Amino acid sequence: NNDRGYNPSRSAPPRGGARGGGGRSSNNDDYSASVASSAPIDPNMPDWWNAKKKAERRQREEERRINVREENERTKMGYNNAPRGGGDGGRGNARVVAVNNGAGDDRYSRKAGAEGVGARQVSDFDDTKDKNSALRKKMFMDGGAGGGAGGDDRLRKIATADEELEGRSLMDLVDRGTLMVGLCLILIVVIAVTIPVALISEDEPYVAPAVPDPPSASPTMARQQVYWDIFDRVQRIAGGPDVLGDPNTAQNRALNWIVFEDGMELGPGKDHLHQRFVLMVIYFISGPWTPVEGRLEWGSPVHECEWEGITCKDVEELEAELEGKISELLESGREDGVKIDVPQRIINRLELRQRLVSGEVPGEFSLLYYLQHLDLENNQLVGALPSPLYKLFNLQTLFLEQNQLTNIDAVGEYRYLEHLSVSKNAFQGPLPESFKQLKYLKTLYLHTNAFTGQVFDILKDFKKLELLDLAFNKFEGTLPAELGEMSNLTSVFLGHNEFRGTIPAEIGRCPNLKEFQIDASHKIGGPIPTEFGKLANLEFLKLDTCAFNGTLPPELAECQKLYFLDVNSNDLGGRIPTEFGKLGNMRTLGLANNDFIGGIPAELSQMAQLEKAYFQNTDLDGVMPQEICNLRDRGN
């Protein structure tokens, strides 16, 4: 305001009059007429007379405006066509317009110009004059052609035009058609941009959230203090302060994650701090892992018991399940004396199957010494199981199938182990002697390795075994009579090894046996034990590609649940027992590549569920009984 000559003593312009500006002086006839047009012509006359006069007045006003608008157009055309740079005489006769912004004064004051450009009238508000308007008027004064009279006429027209335009809105100045076209163009552009963006957004695939950034280099002072408190709490289970403080260790990364990145923002007094820390150490050693869609991944800002693959139990529930053993376990800690703070919710099952956990098995698993079930099947683990892992003496289930492990020599440390699977690894040589300590084993999967030696010298006393899978190895020796003492056996798979001798008759003392398979073992032979007929629960018997001889024992017909019998590619002879017709659940019958003689018994048509039967490459003769052919009409 100071720069523009503001005078605070002067009152603000009054509101009123025509649109858009301050009041004009009373000596302006046009302005007075426009204001008076709204008042009655003569209060003493009737309303219809006043209405008529007002209409006539509005018509005259409209005609005047039209005349002014046309004059403005002619003035613009004349100015555009006029030559620039008049002589001194013309400039001397030009008149100067002084613009005054004050309310109530004459809007325009015209005075005779002096020599040259002429004197300019100055008022209190001259400094607030619009510079662009002054420059435009000066151009008219200096550029007029034909002397001072022409310039004076143009200035009058400019002043008149300015009066006419004063206070008019954009709608009055812009052609309505042009305005509508512009608005339509703007609308078209908005639609053209919005629709493709919406379509792209709908088709855009889901993008997984980005991996969180590493912790800030300048953590808050509050979390910095928590850092050292947590450091003191976890260093005893992390290998000491040197390991925990080394930025290259998984322990240090887990510590920083707990303090600065974990959404739960645990304090040093939380009961599950140790448990959460150990899990993240394991993750940083062997991760990152393949995420599971729709599941809470490790590191999610929830309790670790909610993470994918983790199952927990309350301490009281686990205590009741283990019949008091848990108290002793939690008080003593790991066998080397290392003990973590036990939380209320204890992890008892950890399943990381097919997560592509890589490298050696982290020894930190042993810090979860109360763990009961560990499943690391189908990953990329290599090497030997680390010694600390054997401290999980409470472990009941250990699945390590389909990795590249090479050594499980100390597996006997899992003295409470009930289920063990190390199939499809890279184990070689004899079975470790420590296996003898696994007296509680119920299921044992060793298939598809390169184990050798006399396996039953170690396993013959495993009285609790229910499932035994030794297939696809290089085991030697004979099948011991002690098999009959494994009365809990339900499934036995011994094929593709180098066993020799015969199947012991004691096999008939396994009343729960449902599946028995020994195939592709050319050194196993002799007669098929008739004792198989005593196994009322037998469902699956596969003895193909061995060296069995003699005849098919008719006693097999007593196995009423038998649905699969395969004795293909042996040295069996004689006739097919007619008693087999009683095997009503039989679906697959393989007798091919043997020395059977005689005809095919029509009694086989009583196998109402039969789907496949193989008789090729035998000495059978005659024709296929029509009764058997009719099985095809039943949709078998």
C-alpha cells in the first residue's frame, strides 16, 4: 500500500451503481440515466404509463449501447490501420487522459495538452494507475496520424468505450457460442483422459507390497534405548555380544528388525521376545522364502504364532499333553544350559515345507527346545544336520524329505522321535548306529537314497513301527523273522534293494498289515508264504519282478479286503486257484510273465469290481470264459 500511494484517511469506495465497480460522479449523464431507469417515471401517473415509459427508456439505452459497440469496432479498425509515429504538431495537439481511481471524482478528466506530449494530471492516486492502461493510451497519443484532431477523437472514443466496458462480466464480453465450444472441448479432454485411466486401473494386476526398507540410520532416541535393553536380553542366546553386535550376522539383523522394523514394537519385558528373535534369526540365515498366497508371512506385525507354518499351544495345554515333562524341560532348557524365556504361547509345530529354505539347517532351531514337530520337506538344505539341532530332545516328528542332506549320524539324539522321513536325499553308506536309540519310532521313510548294509540288524527291535519304507536303496541281507514281532506294522515297502532269501513265514503274525511290497529284487525268491492268507486286513500285495516260484497259494483268497495283487514276472507255475473268485474287492490282478498252465477259471467272473487283469506271456490255454468277458458289460 505504501508503494502504491495508499492514503488511509481516504474512505473506501461505496458499493452501488452499475456492475463491477465503484460509484461514478453525478455529472456523468450515462451513469445517472442507468441508475434512474429503475425508478418510476412519474409517481402520479398510472402503473401502465410508467411501465410503457420504462420500456421506451430501456430501448433507447439498448440502442445507445449498440451504437457505442459499433463505434468501438470502428475505432479498433482505425487504430490497426493508422500509421505509427505522427509529427510534433500532431503530438502537440493531443489531449492527455488522467485516470483517477478515487470514488466520487470524475472517472476521466480531459484537459488541453501542452507542448510536446503534454502535461499529465496527477492526483493522490496517480501512483496506483494501471501501467498497462497508461501505456496503451500513450500509444494512441503518440501514434495518431493526421494531426491532433484525429488523436483527440480517438481518445474520446477510447474513454467512451472504457466507460461502456467498465463493470461488465466475462459473459458479456465473450461470445456465447465461443464459450460453449470451449467448455465442450474441455469436457471431451477430461473424458478422454479419465476413461483409459479407469480401464488401466481395473486391468492392473495385483502387486505385492514392497519389502520394507532397512531401519533408519537415525532411529528415535526412545527406540535407541530399547535397542540396548533388548541387546542385553538376547545376547545370552545369540552367541554373545560379539556375535550380536556384528552387522554381518543373522543375529544382528534379527536384533535390528525387532527394534526398528517390527510393527509390534516389542519391549524387553515381553514374554515372547526370545521366541520371536530366534525365528527371525532362522529366517535371516535361510530366507527369504517363497511366500504363500493369502497367508501371514514371517515378519508380519502380529504374534509369531499367527505366521505361516507355525502352530502354538498354551503352556498349560502342553503340560497336560506331555504328562508333566514340560515343566522339567522348561526349567532345564537346552542340554548345554542355554535357556530362553518361555512364553505363554509355545511353538510346538513348525512346518516350512516347499518354502525353498536353503543352505545348512540353522542350529538356532535347537533354541526352540520345546518344539515337537519340525517339517523341512522339499527345500534346498544341504550338508549335515548341525549338532545343536540334536538338542531338540522333545522332538516327535522330523520331516527332511527331498533335500540334499548327507549326514544324520547323530539322529539317535531324538530319543522321543516317533516319525522320521529322510527320503530323497544324498545319504550313502550304512545306516548310522544311533538309529538303534529310536525305540519310539512309528513311521520311518528312508527310500530313494544310497544306504547300504544290513538294515535289519538295526531295525529288528523296533516294536512300535507302523510304517517302514526302505525302497530304492542298496540294502543287503535277509528279511529277518523278527518282522513277525513288529505286530503294529501296517505298511512295508522293501522293493528295489538287494535283499536275498525268502519272505519269512512270521509275516503272518502282523495282523494289522495292509500293504506289503517287495518288487524288483531279483535275489528274493522261494514260494510265496501261505501265511499271507492269515492277514485279514491285507489290501495291497505287490511281489512282481522277483524270483518267486511254486504256485499261487489258494490261501490268498482268504484276504477278503485284497484289491491289488501283482505277481508279474516271476517263476510261478501251476493252475490259477479257482478260490480267487471269492476276492470280491479285487480290481487289479497281475499274473503275466509266469508259467501258469491250464485255462482261466470262470470263477474269476465273481470278482465284481475287477478292472484290470494281466495274463500275457504264460502257458495258459483255451478261451477266455464268457462270464469274465461279461464283466465289460458292467462298465468294469
